[in-house]
Amino acid sequence: MPEIEYDNFLKINLYKLDSEFRRIATNEKVKAKKEFIELIASNSSEHLVSTYSTVGTRSDADFMLVQNSKTLETFHALSRDINQSLLGSYLQQSYSYLSIRRKSRYKHGGGVPKLKDDYKYMIVYPMTKTRPWYGLLQKERQDMMNDHFRVGKNYPMVKINTSYAFGLDDTEFVLSFEMDDPSEFTSLVMDLREVPAAQYTLNEIPIFTTIKMPIDQALDSIA
């Protein structure tokens, strides 16, 4: 077997706050939020927990946590701490995605230049291909993926991230796109719908449009 280059595991969690939390005493809300902010900071000491708000973009989730690690135990520790926290008793984990970053089977032809590290928005969604896709010859798939890469190069302002969930979660891929203007992403997706490989997409929902935000601000927007 060829040697595969693996990077970190990726964990994406989305949470919904029970409306009952808004009706508890103010001092308890302050206590719960302070504890949660410290919890995120503590878990970020070795493996950064990136935080995003979904208020105003999703009705079934209020905020998103993204974490990378070499081991699954890192994700276990964060979820354990959340479950044991005061705020955690009012949180429902609406969605959860586990995947791994690894080298693609397809040659990218150089890709697009990296513009920067920090973007205002991230759009995330799981994606699964149809079984006939895997029945195609590697060259046939590479030729169709070349169309994907060609379209992507027209949108250098959109940073594309692909991680793989085969055997780890219910989906096959977890895709995330970072940008400063979501309208540019809409144009990118419209163009990608017209390439042949799009006919082999089985599913790519739900879609989460998120706003990058410190956890204290994300919590203030919901409580």
C-alpha cells in the first residue's frame, strides 16, 4: 500500500442553548458564562478551540466549536468539560462531525496562493459521493476533479479546506470554506454545480454559515 500522509483529526461541534437558560437568575447566567469562557481557554492551551456564532444564520444551532488534534482524547476532554459545566446542562449538541486531514488522492495542479490566515466567515457542510463515483477509473475522476480545481482558482478569496470522515463518521467528507464575503462563495458553488463531478454528489447538507467570534461575544448574542 502507498504511504498516506495524515495530519490532525478535526472535530466540529454545534450547540443549541435551551431557552430556559435566559430565564434563570442573572448572577447564575454570569457565573455559567464565566465558567464556560474559562473552560474554552483551558482547553485551548494545547489545542486551539476556534469559536463561531450561528446566531442569525441557523435556527437549530447557536454556536460552533472547531478543534484540531493528533488524538481523539483531546475532543473527549473538551466534551467532558462541557457536559460537567453549568452552561452545559442547558446545551444540546445539535450536530457533530469527526474527520481527519490527509493528503488528497487527486493532484491539484498547484492550487491557489494562500492569501491570509484569518477570515470573518466559515461555511461548513458534510458531503458524500455516490457509489458509482468510486467505480470510475482514477484517471476519469482526476479529469473531473481538474474542473473543480480550475473553478476554484477563479476564487482565490475563498479558502477551501477538505477533511475525510470515511469510517469515522456518517459522512465521507467534511468541507469548510473561509472567506470575508459570503456572496463570493455563492458564486463559487453555482459554478461548481456545472462541472461533471457534481453529478456524483449524493448529499451535502446541512450547511452552516458561521461568523468567527470570541466565545464571550458568541454567548452574549444568545443570552
